[in-house]
Amino acid sequence: MSLTDSDAKIDAREPATSLAAVETPFSRFVADYFESRIATGALAVLVLIICLALLAPLLAPQNPYNLAEVDVLDSRLPPASVGMAGYTYWLGTDGAGRDLLSAILYGLRISLLVGVASCLIATIIGAVIGLTAAYAGGRVENLLMRLVDLQLSLPAILIALILIAMLGKGVDKVIIALVTVQWAYYARTVRGTALAELNKEYVEAARCLGFSHTRIVFKQILPNCLPPLIVVATIQAAHAIALEATLSFLGVGLPRTEPSLGLLISNGFEYMLSGKYWISFIPGVVLLITIMAINLVGDQLRDVLNPRLKR
Amino acid sequence: MTAYLLRRLMQTAVVVMVMSVIVFFGVHVIGDPVWLLVNPQMDQRDIEAAVRALGLDRPIWEQYVYFVRGALQGDLGRSFIFGEPALTVIVQRMPATLELAVAALVMAIVIGIPLGLYAGLKPQHALSKIIMAGSIVGFSLPTFWVGLMLIMVFAVMLGWLPSTGRGPTATYFGITSSAFTLEGLRYLFLPALNLALLKISLVIRLTRAGARESLQQDYIKFARAKGLTHGRIVRVHLLKNILIPVVTVLGLEFGNLIAFSVVTETIFAWPGMGKLLIGAIQTLDRPVIVAHLIIIVLLFVVINLVVDVLYTVLDPRVRVGRQTA
Amino acid sequence: MTAEAATAKQPTLEVVDLKTHFFTKGGVVKAVDGVSFSIAPGEVLGLVGESGCGKSMTGFSIIGLIDPPGRIVSGAVRFKGRDLAGLAEEELRMLRGNRISMIFQDPMMTLNPVLRIDTQMIETIQAHRDCSRSVALGLARNGLVQMGISSPERRLRCYPHELSGGMRQRVAIAIAFVNEPDLVIADEPTTALDVTIQAQILHEAQQLCRTKGTAMIWITHDLAVVSSLADRVAVMYAGTLVEQGNARDLIRAPLHPYTKGLLGSVPSANRPGERLTQIPGMTPSLLDPKPGCRFRMRCARAAPECNTSPVISMPVPQREVRCWRPLSADQLV
């Protein structure tokens, strides 16, 4: 429990009479972030995962989707077993004889790509809508916010299923579904922050100086909206990846030609009951670590950027 | 209070209307409306006859009116696969889904609130850190994967619990549920746990955040200055303030639970609405899809309304029309 | 006045060289650094000072509500002879709300917004004595009546947000007095209210003290309040007591330069048209304070000897001053 009395706080924060090294907000943010060892670890893991995913074609010992490289007689081998060609499958093989390590690397790549792409698109759309709503005000804002509320009151998976039911399957349809599910969070966040910023005096000053609307919005308001936006984006990225995996698992997500981790897990489902757990288990662990790393980073970002939490 | 309720009911009706318009026009605009009502497997001549009979060559708003009229009478189309009215097919499976969702909700409350409270009251304790770490893991775990793992561990390896299906049911107070039989509970446990996992993490984090924020408030300090026991402060002062946001979120999440049961039902072969929907999407049984969506939306708005009313009951500051100064 | 008789009896509260420090990441904040005073039964002590001087912290230290990273580092807080500073939490709990109670500044935040008034009053009573709910309800009702609240039965069934600010504070005071404590610590209870209500509440609180023989510490930054209410006044600055004595005498003829500055800056003390006197400079930080008199940077009478911490002296009977160069007693404000 901490104090609510302001006395001690005011005095403890009075600056020393001599100026120490000048601290920019950014360097303070970085220092605050790395205060948590867990968050630092999570960030490291995340960077590692991204590197692995980007470099998958170079790192994977086998291209699992090149039929020439796959030997079906090697199928369903447990981890660390040696295959027909004397090649060690470190993580085992799946039902079709594909090296699980390679499959996971490629799957990771696709999962991340789809998740991040949808997140970015949704961020842009949501930010634009949120800024418009805040800046325009009046009926425009009302209409847009009603839309946002409607969107947010429905569960993500339902919306995704509806869209895919209507649009059909395919990578682009999945991305559209993911974007549709996410944009409302960004719109709401940005609108809230933008509204608060609009009331501040520097905006009024800018108007008095005759700055154009676009300039005010993009150069002054938007930068201040970025911190909460980043936090929301991080957490939503994790959701998007999880949602895509779920959809793929259910068979309504990415097509078989672009197998994400969800599909890999789904493929292994049938082998579960016969004890060949690794086909589903290991991709699942990789997915879990990815999502957890993103969540931990997002958590720390939120704590660091939140002025209301007394630390 | 009644004025408030009436207003909310009107809003609810509006939302359902809007949603029905969106669903209806959505399906019509995106796909060929014919296939909504007519089985594409039929013969070409039969298709044309059906088109005329169903008025599909009429302008679209007429079709919508026709649809609404049918809907209000309970006719939401006929399933291609089952050959029965879509509404019947869905309603048959609703109890199973509701049972699962309620069980998951109960688990979330019973497990989540005490754990979250502990983590909020004693944040430095080792157990609290484990709880918080656990909640992050629980939050990040993809539900479907957890389901698989649960089956693997408890059904395949340990053999304690059955892996799929729903157990026998019993009826008490007019409610038929498998939770009323011991055998049924065995079947219910894993799916409910699977569904509840995300919510447990959510409740833990919410309760903990609420506890931390409330502890810093002056009224807690005042309660201590009054010499109240720690137990009373937590039970009465703290809990009531925390419960308000927790209940609100949980109430809204109940709708999410029902929607998300899709995944759990698929894995555990639980005969509910969710599994039906997935099957319908995969087999393009469009009447079922449309009917399912409408019902879910209806459920949603009703739940929202109930939560709103519950909120006014819990938080006296929100109650309208009882001012005495 | 019971003052003469009271000095013969044991004082209700005796604070001896109290030090409460906060061990923060930025350093040690010495919020209360050597404060000593005593209060007799039925006496009202006004604890005066500007924001951040440590007066609230003194109040919290007495009632034992200092939370980490702060704690009482040294000194004694003797309540009717018993030292509270070393007591176990459960023993302190039994005293709080019962023999020692506290009133906070903002009644909206101190009353739990989701509980009714009667609940919050009854629980205070039932926490300290074994009685039925109906008996407790009757006591609560009487408490409200004593605070001049009309239709008490109706008010009891209200929620805090349904009452006005003044009413809420009256309820808080009623709660503080309901178990007939020996000492009440009031931390700026009227600051959040407007002036007319302030006057009423001051009067009611004073009445309660006189009739029940309760000692009271009234913490405030407002000298006008102190002058009409208190029997004695203690002035705090930057964590230390700089002057204390009989209220009327102290206000008429302050001996510490800071007290004089404080009194001089009150608008009513000046003749219209004259400039308001200000004390130049700012309050020093309580973080790792330097040795010496804390006021010397702003004092017009500072001299080289002020670089060592002054000790308490009594240049005039019944008055304590912490200053090497106090004003003389005949220098009127």
C-alpha cells in the first residue's frame, strides 16, 4: 500500500539544485522499460522469434513444402530420430513426413506475417477513423463511435466467422477478417487520446497561429496519441496471431498452401489419441511463447507509459 | 427505474433491427441471394420454380420484409443438411452450449476472484508473482491448443476423464443439464475448464488491478482509521467496489464465452451451437449460418441489457431518480 | 477552562521527539523530524503549517497509519502513558476509531461510495463493542443529532453521494466521535468546504470537545480557523515544530520569524491598501535536508549561528520556540 498524502511526494521530487545529465523522455522511457527483467527477456525472445521467422528459408534445413525434399516414409517420427537419409529430425516429423523444425519455422513466418500485417492495416484505418471522429466532432463523431461500439460489443471470433462465411476462404479474406476485428480498438483509443489532446492549450495556440488542419492533426496530435496506440497495437497483435491460429485450426483460416502454426496443430490433432503428441504439442509451444512474449512486452509498455499508476 | 428499462428495451430492439439488416443485406450483397434459400444441388428448373415461389425475383427490400415477417413467426429458413427448420436445429443445441458457458463462468468466478484478490492484497508475496505469471500464461495460451493438451494429459495419459462428448443429463427445477449427474460432470469438467481458462486469467488481472487501485483510495485508509478488522475491510469495503467492474466485464464476456465455445465444442465434440456453426460454414448450410448469427446477436443484446440492470443494482451512484440532498 | 486542572492530570497525548522518515528510491524524506508536544484532556491543539511541512504525517504517525516506504524511526507517542510507536498492529487497531479517531480532509473520498451511511457508522460501533445492530443504530442516530443533522433516520439510509459536502463531513465527524474517544485528530476537515459551513462545523466540533472532554488536534494551514478554535497552537515548518504556545498569546505576539511571516501574510492582518507581506523563497525539500535551521534561507534575521540546528528555548513562560534569534515578546504583529 502506498501513501495518498501529497506532502512527501512533492518534496521527494523537487529537483536537485544542480542540473545533472539532461534526460529526454525517450531515454527515460527506455530506462523504465528495462527495469523489469522479465520484460527485457520477453523483448529478447521476441526479437529472436522475428529473426527466426524472417530468415526461415535460410535457416530451415528442409523446405517442407517442396515435395522433392520430403520423404513420406519418414512420417510420424518422434523428436531426435534419424530418418531414412541419415538426416536427424530434431523435432520429429508430421503425418506426411515433413521435418517439424522446418515446418514450424515456415509456419511461424506466416503466422507472424498475417498477424502483423493485419495489425498494421487495422492501426492505420483505426487511427484515421479515430482522429477524424475526434477532430470533426458532432454527428460524424457520433456515427463513427456508434459503429465502433457495435463492433466492439460483438465477439471477435464471431465476426471473423461471419466474414469468412460470407467471403469465402483465402489469405486475403483472413486478413480482411482480422483487420475488421481489430480496427475498432484503435479507433476508440486514438479518439480518446485525441479528444484529450484537442482540449489542451497547445492546439488552441496552433489554431491561433493559423496552422492548417492537417498539420495540427498529424504533427501535433498524432505524436501524442502514439504511446497508447503502441500499447494497444502490441496486445492486439498477439490477439490477431491467436485468432488466426484458431481459425486455421478450425479449418476456416489460411488455406493449406500457406500453413500457419494453427494448421500444423490442426494436422496433428488426429495423432493425439495415439500418443504422437509432438506433432501438435511443439508447434503449440512455439505459438504460446510467441504470444506470451508479445503480451509481456505489451504489459510492460503499458505500465511504463501509464501516468496513472503510482510506481 | 421502469423508464430506464423501457428506454433500454427500445435501444435493444433498435440494435437487433440494425443487426438483422446488416446480416441480411450482407449475405445478399456478397453472395448470390438465391443460394441462401435454395439448395444449390437442386435441378435447374426446380431452382427457378423455387426462386419465383420464394419471391427472390422481387426487389431487395421486399425480400427483407418477407424475411422479417417470417423471422417474427419463427421461420428462419430451412437447413440444407438437416432438412429441418434452422431455428429448430439451433434451439435443440442451445442447452448444451449454455450449460458449458455457465460452467465456465462459474469456474472463472470461483477460481479467479480469490486468486486475484490475493495477488492484489499481497503483491510482494511469492505466491502472488506466481499467480500473475500464471495469468499471463493463461491469457496467451491459445484455447484450442490447451484443449488438445488437456485431452492428452487427462484423457490419454492419465485416463481420469473422458475425452469427448457430453454426459448423461438430469432434470431439476425444469432445467435439463448434464451438470446434475456425476457422470455428466466428468464430461463437463475438461471442456468447461478449457473455455474458462482465458476468463480466469482475465478475472485475476481485473480483480488484482481493482484491488490495487481501491487499496490506494482514501476510504480504505479511513476504514483503517475507524479500527475495522482487516477481514471486514476486505470483505465489505474492498470487495463491493471491486465487484462492480468485474461483474460488468464478466457479464459482457458471457456473450464472448458463448461465441468462443465454437472452438471448445469442436475439440471436445460437445454437441452445442458452436459445433453446428462450424459445420454449417464448412458445408455452406447458409440458412443455419444466418439463423445462428441472428440468435447470437439476440442473446448478446439481452445479456448486455441484463448486465446494465445488474450494474445499477450494484452501484448506487448510477441509480436514477432517488436524490435526497 | 479545564487547562489548570488538566496540567495536574496525565496528558492525553505526549509526543516526544517523533521522527517519521520515508525511504524512497530517490533518498530519505524526513517528513517529521523531531516533533514534541503534549495535549491535556479536553484541550484543542491547532497544528499549523503550509503544505508539505509534515503536519498530516504527524497525525498519521500518531494513529499508526504510516505505510511503507515510511515508518516511525525514533521517538515516542505516549497515549495516556502508553507508547503507541512500538505497539502491535492488532492493539493499534483496537485503539483506532475507539479511543483515538481521525477525520480526513475530503469526505467524498473517505466515505465508501457504495455503502450506506448507517452501515458505515454501525460498523465503527460494532468493531469496538459487543452490541446489537439496533443499539448501534440508535447510537449512530444520536451521533448525527449531536452534529446538528436534521431527519437523521432518513440520512442514515442515504448513500454518501446523496448528501452535500458539509453534511458528509458532519457524518465523518459523527463517526469520529461516536465511540467517545479520548483524542480526535482532524486533518484539514474544513478545507474542502465553503466558509459558512466551515464556521458551523468548527463550532459543533468545539462543542463536542467541551462537553465530552475529548482532546483534539486540528491540523490546518488556515490561521483564521485556529485563532477561533484552538486553546494552544503549534507551528510546523519543514518537518519540525518551530513554535508552540497559548493560541491567543502566540497569535498576538509571535516569537519565531516564520510565525510572524505567516501571520503577516494573512490579508485581514494588514490594513487595506498596504502590500501583503510575503515570506520570500520556497519551502526546502525534505529529501536529505542539510543541517542547520531549516528556515534560515528565507529568514530576514538569519545569522552565521543559524547554520547549526537551533534547540528549543522558552523565552516567555508557556511558549516554546526553536530559534537562535527569536523576536522579543513585545514586538506586536
